[in-house]
Amino acid sequence: MKKLAILITSLGLILSGCGPSLQNNEKVVQNSSKSKGSSIVPKYSISDDYYKTIVPFKDGAARGLVVQGLNSRLDVDEFETGLMRIAKDSFSTKDYLFQEGQLLSKTTIQQLVDRKRTDAQQADVEKKQAEANKKVAVPNIGLNPEYDPNAPGSTENKNAKSPIYLSSILEHDYLVKNSDGKVEVGGVVIGLAMNSVHYFNLDASQGGYPRETDISEGEMLSQGKKMAQAILDVLVKQKDWKNVPVVFAIYRQQAKSSLVPGNFVTYTKLSSGDTKVSSWKDLDEKYYLFPSAAAKSDYREDSTKIDNFKSDISQYFQNNFTAVIGRGFYKDKQLQELQIDIPVQFNGEAEIIGFTQYVTGLVMEHFPNYIKVEVNIHSVSKQEAVILRDVNQEKPFVHIFN
């Protein structure tokens, strides 16, 4: 393995060493009808920024649906990690354990994300159920608006009036010890991933071409807030519901063509026993692509820093152009995290080591230490190196891959 000796002592994830044996971990009993027997809580935590999870890890009831519903891997990652970021304001990482959602079943979430059926469509579904001798009811609880392909009007006009607002629902459960020493659900966080663009296809008679219609943020928020109440109405009927605090957060995902993920727009916290969603707290979060006209217009100083960084990198390979693509995460209009990708064609190990050392120096020179920075250097076939510099970290961690 190639190694570069620019290590730091403050990066707990890397310098954690071997974890403790299970004998040093804590055994707990989960107080739930869906979980029987004892579980293990790891005693070791790599950082206060992360939740511990019980062992064995329990898959979410609706695992896999988020990947199906969102437009890109960027949105999938931000939707989940951003939801945990919001959770930390209500459920401390020191007092709560993380568990994937267990209250809303996969079937229920699929039904909620579906379109609401018209009376005729519902009658048709019930007729087919009866013909198949199936006695299981099919509730008509879809949160997206009705769409009748046989109604008057063009496909484009009907889709514009009734777009699919909600693309996915994600539930996270946060466990806490009760007075009996058992672990039970102490908080629930539910994310609603909303569309900024509705995609649809024209009818075959109209050519069958793909089309899209934009959804304004105001319209999206209005629909999302109504949907949160509808989900709460379903949640309180669940068998394992314990009248625990619930947080709803609304996420606006980007278009399929976007090179940056979307962002959470607002959230609300309900106290134990609340059955009505009322006040919401707006969030000021957004991702920017560097270079881009939007970044240059809204954050000219940061854009200039990255331009200068790119200019200095280009001096290393004078005969070859080196692309630099950055994604910056802003919260309350302050740059919090910066991820930079540098694709380079290398001809040997010495080039990789030399270039990585050079880029590491530029990271320290161009970006203040109140910004978390991650630089990924990769060739056509694989990632070659990573540079990580956490907030207030004097020296970065650098690793060159095999």
C-alpha cells in the first residue's frame, strides 16, 4: 500500500484503532412488538456527530424505496444525511440510538407516495380484488393528486395541473432507555422528498415524448405541509405508536440533470401526543456548483478562491488541462463544507504522490480552517487519493490508494 506521511491526530475516524470487544458493550432489551430478545449497544463512538446503532442492525421497513424515488445518488445521500442533521437538534447523539424506520411499513409508504385514485379508479381496484377473491382492503390514501387519463384536455395541461409533488418518504427512529432500562422509540423523524420538476410522457397518440413541468417552491411547500399532517394521521394509528415526539422535514430535490443535490427547506417538531401539525421553521441551506454562474453571482469571494485554487493546480501539469469541480454546502449563507473532484491522467506512482502533496499544500493555502474540505483525486479507472481537512484541523489527513 502506498502511504503518504501527512497524518493528523485529530481525525478520530482514522486513528480509532481496533474497536472494543463485545464484552465491553452494553446489552439492552428493545421494548417493541417487532423486536424480541436483547440487542447490543456499542460502547465506542467515533464522534459525537454520529448516532450509535444497536446490534444486530435492523433494516428499515421501507428499505430501498428512497433510491427508487429520488432522481440521483446525490439526492439520495443528502436526503438521508440531511435528515439526520436535522434530527440532532431534537435528539442528542449522546442520549439516543439510531434505527431505520419501523413504524411505517413498505406497503403504507408506497400507498402514500402514490396518486390518490378517482372514485372510478378506486371502484375498479376493488372490483379486481373481489374477482381475485382477495379480502385485503386497498386504502385510497395516496398523497399525490388524482390523475384521470380519460378526462378532457391535453396530457401536458393535465400533468401541469396535477403534478407528482411527493417522490419519497423516509422514516428514522431514535431509541432511548426508559425507566425500566429497556430501549424504546423516543423520537421519530420523517422526511418528505418533494419534486422541483415533474416528469411525464406524452400519450402515444401525441408521440410519446418525455416532457417536464416545473414546480415552484411555494407550491411544493404548501403541498408538503398538508402531506405531513396526512402522514401523522396514519402514524398515530400504528400498533407501536407511543405518543413520542415527531419531526417532519421537507426536502426539495433537484432536477435529474443537476450536478448538486437538493436541500431541506423547512421542518417542524411535534411534542409527545400532538396530533396536529402547526408551526414550521424555515431552513437556509443550499448546495452550489463551482464553477457556475449562480455561485459567482451569490458568493463571488468563495468562487474566486476556487478559481485561484484551480489556477494554481493547472501550473503543475503545464501541458495538460486539469478540471476542478467543486460542490459547496451553505448554511445560513456561510460555506460549511466543500467537496472538490480533480480528474487527472497519471503515468506513474511518483506523479500521484507528487501531485497529491502539491494539492494538499494548496488546500491549506486557499481555504480557511472553518471550512470542512474534501478533495478526491482520481484517474479514469479509479480514485487515486483523498485529502480530508476537518473544521479547525491544523493538518489534513491524506491517503493514496493502491
